[in-house]
Amino acid sequence: MRVLLHYDMDHAEPGLDIVSCSERDDERFAALLPDTEVIWHVLRPLTAADMERAPKLKLIQKLGTGVNTIDLDAAAERGIRVANMPGRNAQAVAETSLLLMLAVLRRLVAFDARMRRGEGWHADRALVGGELGGRTVGLLGGGEIAGLLRGMLEAIGANVVYTSRRPRRDDPSWRELDDLLRASDIVSVHVPLTGRTRHLLDADKLALLPPDAIVVNTARGAVIDEAALMDALASGHLGGAGLDVFEEEPVEPDNPLLALGNVVVMPHVAWLTGETWARYFEVAARNCHRLARGDELLHRVI
């Protein structure tokens, strides 16, 4: 079975013919598509035109959870199955969310820059940091990532509240979205990007956050209205943001968020650990063998 790993790395699995291709090499990608039966997909969007060039394609296996970068309608029209692997990156993403909270609170980027300039031993009052202990952290989402992060935060001494698509009014930590935002010193996004969640945090929602609140996003960029976030940060209403994801990726160098000293940024790599890759490949290989046998796929989306 010919598998195309659409990422700049090599990998081998018994019984599978795996070729790799960088997400930045569209020419090689197009050349490999005609013989491809399975694509192991990461982030570069898969379009109807890509699928049209792949007449043997039977499965698009998302290495991760979010399938918003796959044209699901085009896949369904062509009878191409799509599967993902929820939870396999949960530990890495939860840890990165915690990392971003701490990095913003403790002014990590600013201190790092000052140290490299030889100015780190003379920090001024503007760089006084804060602690997670005693703060209220609101989690948008009640899935596995949010659950892991909640345990980490509570171990530090933070008060955690959360909201979810399905009301859980028997849980004293559950809140309606607006109530959660009003109560949160830090809000962390852990919901998929859908029609309902696009710009879920718009200007009106961001205005509900207390002054100096921090926004962290390791889910999908468009869950937050980026222009509204920029305005809230520039006005001083929000104290900072930790962002692993953006509305448009890769991020253009002139994105105004990159110019703000109270914003910590990463290039959509919250999931990127060796342990995550091992879990990804284990599921991806199992689904290829299931496909060959005609068995039901794990975590099939369509």
C-alpha cells in the first residue's frame, strides 16, 4: 500500500510503502499523488484539486484531530474515507497551553531578549510577572486536552472553570460562556473550528474578560476574531496572549500581533513532540492495515 506522509520527515512501517514529502514542496506532492492510496495529512490544506490528481486515493488519515484543513465534501463525493485520531496529542497540547500561560505571566520572551542584549540584570517594574496560583482559568471545552490541563492547573493552585457544548449544570465548575469569561483571569481555547465556533471569541466576548486577562489559544486560530484580539491587546484591556495558532497560517511577518511585547507566539507546534509522533504513527499504521483487510477504521470521520 502506497502511503504519502505529507510532512518533512521519514518514517517506515512494516508492510507499508511510505514516501514522504514536505508540505512546502507542492511540485513533488503533485507528482506523488497519482500513485498514492493513503495520505497521512498534517496541516497543509487538502483540496478537491489535490484529490482529483489522486485516482487511487482511498483514505486521508489526519495525524491529529482537527479536520478543518481537509475538503470533506470533496472527499465524500469521491468516496475517499477520512479518519483522525482524537486525544493522541492531548498531553503535548495541554502542556503547551500551560507553558504559554506561564510564559505570558512571567514575561519570558521579554526577559530572554533582555538577557541576550546584556540587560537582564536590570529589570524594571514593567516586567514584574504574575503567578498562576490563585488565579481563575477558564477552559473553553470539556474534552481530553481540557481535562488534562485542568489537573495540571489545579495542582499549581489555580481555580479552574470550564464551558462545553453540552451543559453540565450538575458540575459546580461548569459555566455558561459569558459567565466563564467574566470570571476568568486567563481563558484557554480547546474547541474545534466549526461554523458555530468561528470567531466565538469576538469583540463583544473579549470585552467580558476582566482587565489584564490573558488569552491562550492552542486549538484553531479562527476561534478568535484576530482583529478584535489585536484591538483588545493594543487598548490595554487585555494583559497578554499566548498563541500557537492563527487565522491565516503560515503567519505573515507583518501580522500586528507579532509586534506586541505581551504576546508569546509559536508556529502551530503545540502537538509537536516525539511522543505525539509515536502515538500518531501507531494509529495511522493500524488504520492502513484495517483498510487493506476491509475492517472498520478507527476514528472514521466520513
